[in-house]
Amino acid sequence: MRKTPEAKIFGIGIALLWFSILPAKAQVDVRLETQKAAYLQFSPIPFTVRLKNLGAGELRLTETEGKPWLEMVVQSRDGQLIAPEKILVPPDKTLRPGESTAIAVDLAPHYLIRDTGGYRARASIRLPSGETLLTDSLDFLIGRGEVIWSVPRGDGVERRIYSLLKFYEDPNVGLYLRVEVPGKNQVFPSRRLGAYLPLGKPVAEFDPQNNLHLLYAVAAGVHRITVVNPDGQLLREETRQDGVDKPLLQKNPDGEVSVQGGIVQVPSSLRERLSTLQARIGTQAPPANPVQP
């Protein structure tokens, strides 16, 4: 099966180590992966650490002497070590022979990766034997993106700036929402809304709770409604297709925001559940005493 661009893995750092656990010999396969070569400034930076126990004995990974069994080592391209802002606390793992596991790690909340430029990351695994295993390093970039829409909201120190940005992600362009509070020198994590398509300007409205309602195109004749709170956290998402009328954001006299027009697209997972339910409802029960031929 051919991988889509979204599923493409940018790089893999691999390390193998044989070590002793009592009389048994064990082998550990550790891989570090990330799906993109570049990430937008202030957005999540997801990495995945994959481990497999290739040995004959059980492998137990847990904190020892107050130190976590998994740590990330992050450096700038010039070799400067990036200090952790928040300690990474991985879950304990016990792997039977031949068993694999994957640990998802978002570097953004744990490391001070704020400036644009090049970085590299490695995974450090502390083994029960006391040895430390380092994967090869993976390079990645932090980019600024281009603001295509921005609106301020509020006054004083709590004044927020809501922005939509486009960011090149080889081979696509992503659309992101960012919320900033300049008076507090605070930037909330940028949220990826989907692929950027130049199909008209987004429409925005605020409700009485200061939640932002966004309506924007995601394909020809297809629109998405995204609602976020003042901190940029997702509250609701909905996709509508053009029908007799195109979807429109409407604000009533009380300030409440609603969407009028268009045809709601039901997610495929929900459509499958509805189809299953309908099939069950429409199926007749088998006879209690079937006639034997």
C-alpha cells in the first residue's frame, strides 16, 4: 500500500543493544520517528519512540533512583542543549519476549523550543541493567508561517489576538489557528485546522462566552465550522457541504452564533455505526423452529 503524505515518516533513529537480565540474554530494538521535517512555531512537535523486546526474557522499564526510564535529548543545530521546561514522565512498560510498544512524546510542552531554526532530537532509554541507550538523532525545523487573517479581542492585559496562518509542510500547506496574549507574553499552542486551500476568506464570529466560531473552506463546495474557547482549545467541529444554500455564520440579537444552510456531513465512523444499527433494525429474526429439509 502506498503511504499518503500525511502518513510519511520523516526519519527514524534506530539503536540496538544486547544486555544481561540474570542468566537470560535480551535484545532491545529502539526507534525514534517523526512524521514531518518541519513544524510551525508554537505548535505541537510530535515524536514517537518505538521499542521491541527481541530477547528471551521479560523487559521491565520503570523509574529508577528518581530518574525516568525514557528521556529526550534536544539540541539546536549548533549543538546547544535545550533545557527541559517540564519533566517527561513516561508510563511504566513491561514487554514480554517479542512484544512491542510505542510512546508518543510531544516536545513542545517539555522543551524550550521557541525560536525558529534547526533542531535535533534523540531518545535516551535507561535499561534495567543500568546502561543507557541513545538513538541516532533526527533533525527537524521550526518555521514561522504566514499570517493570512488576524483579529484582536478584548482590552488591557487580557487582550487576545486570534490569527490564522498557513505553513508549508512538504508537499502540502497546513492551516493553523493561533491565540496570543501579548500583555502576558503568552502564546497558546497553535492548532492545525487542516490543509490550507485558497478558496475565499474565513468568516469569524464571537459568542457571549468569547468562544470563536470559524467558517472556512476545506474543499470546493465543502466548509468546516470550528469552535474554540479563548485559549484556543477545541470545543466543536463540523463539516458542511453546499446544498440549496451555502453554510453561513449567523449571530442573533443575544449574541449567540449558529450555522445556517448547507448539508451536514456525518463522519465516516458515525456513518458506519448508523448503517450497522439500521441493518439490525431492518433484519428479521430467524424462526424459532426452522423447518428441516
